Amino acid sequence: MAQDPIDQGTDASPARPLTIAHIARRAGVSVPTVSKVVNGRKDVSVKTRRHVEAIIREQGYRPSRRESRSAPLLELAFHEFESEWAGEIIKGAQRVAAQHDLGLVMSDLAESPTEGRGWIETVLALRPRGVIAVLSDLDEDLRRQLHTRGIPLVVIDPTGEPLHDTPSVGAANWGGGLAATRHLLSLGHRRIGVIAGPQSLLCSRARLDGYRTAMDEAGIEVDPALIRYGNFYVPEAIQEGRALLDCDPASRPTAVFALNDLMALGVYLAARDLRLHIPDDLSVIGFDDTPTAKWANPPLTTIRQPLSQMAVTAARLVLRLAAGEQPAETRIELATELVVRSSTSPPRR
């Protein structure tokens, strides 16, 4: 009698594709237990789940069409929600979801009590059409679990270098940083301060590299004292803005490039506390062009990042992947645009 392929330590043959029964036999557990793991059920011990997951990865198991029917949902997973920035992403994803009669489920990965384990169990149980992760690459284990369940993943603004096996959508962050700094240089500014985001984030590093390139092009040596690091939120930007501006006028920057609009508003508040007037005493430029930018006082010059369109692009891409299509490219980068308003002007002579 011929041996079952799974008993030979190999994948099932084309005539007998891998099933959860094969996985159960290999793992030494029941078929219902494997089914619970595959479907993200919580009533399986951590030890058993990890064991079954290891067998699933080892055998390269993918659910059959019948087993992998997806719910009419898109999962939008944020590393953490961020007011208007997140709002623009949600608008774009919602637009595509509505066009395809899909519901939109949103989750905050930063709130997961077990570093994503609770989140992945929920996703596997829901079995959405696809997952869009925002500012979070997801660790290798989570990506594998989505892959083995046939749930496609697309990342918006990956935190690290884009992964070749995970499609991603972003903006031209380096070009935006270059354009912002060139704008300030064209006005006559030479001492240009920067409040950057976390050094761990690719988008922040790219924008700062754009600044450095523009300064190098202009033959201006970058003063390390003019670069401060924030966390993309207002309170820390106020603190870093004060550190940058509360000094002798001769060494104070005449302009500040904040690497997002929220931090630019923090610079506004720090300047106000120090009785500096924008743009007379200090020019300020941001990045994102969230709705608040045009209502700031004065209206904020910024780099427009096509946030809503990035989400539209990511949602369309994940649905194409769910339909079995393969993208021509795994990294899509949308253009940024300089939006000049009233917060920048030539420096005082």
C-alpha cells in the first residue's frame, strides 16, 4: 500500500493537496483543533497553537477555496491612531470599501495587550478580504499567519525598509524633505532647524535625508545642534521647539522644518511662549497637509502627502491580491507637493 505523502515528511501530492487533516496527523492533534487554530479561535492553548502553527509553516499549508471563504470586510490596522492623519487614511479606505460593498474594520495594534497576538486571533476569526497595516510592518510570525490563511497584506508607510514579499504604499518622503528645505533656502534662510520624527521610522529618516541633501546642494554645513527629534505629536514638539529656539538670537534658527504638521503646531506654541512671531521672526514648514494646516494661525506652509490616495491605492491593491492577481511592483510611491501659505517668508535682515 502506498504511503500517505504526509507520512513521508513531504507535502501532499498535486492529486491530494494538503488539508487540515494532514496537518492534524502531522501535529498529533485532532482535526477540530487544527481548524480552531486556522480560524483564529481562542479556545486552544498557547503551546498547542504554536505547535500547530509551526507544522502549518513547515508544510506550506494554504486553505482551499472552500476553506478560505473570506468575509466582506477590509481590516485597517493602525500602529496607533493619530487624529487627522488617521482620519485621512480612513476616508480613502472607506471609499474603496464602499465601492466594493465591503465593511471596514479598524483596529489599533498599540492597544493589543499581547504584542499583536489578540489582534491576529481576531483577524483570523473574521477572515477579512485583506489587511492594510498603517505604519506597522507586522512581525514575521503575524505575516506568515496571514499568508497561510490566504489573507493578503499591504502596508502603508512601512516603518523599515519595504519588504520585497509584502506590497507597500508610501509617499515621496525624501523628495518632500528636499522640496521643503529648498523652499526655505530660496527665501534666504541659512540656519534651518529641524524637528524630526522617531529615528526608527523610515518616513522620518527619508524626510531628514531630503533636508540634508538640499543643504548640501546649497553648500551649507548642517549644524547638529539644529536637529531635534520628536515623536510626531504636539507636546514633545513644544519641548523640542523650545530647546531649539530658546537661545541667543545670533545662533537661533530663522526657520524650522517640522517633519509633520502636528509637530509644526508644537513649534507654533513654543514660538508663542518665547514671543516670536511667525513668519516675521521665524518661518515654519510642516509635512502632511492635514486639514488643520490651512486653519492654523498663520496658515501653515507644508508638504502635501496624499494620505487619502495612499489608502485608496493600498485598498485597491489588497483587493487585487485577494482576487489572485499579482502586482507588477511591490512598492508604490506617490508624489508629494509643496503647499505655500503664510507661515514662511524671507528672514529679517
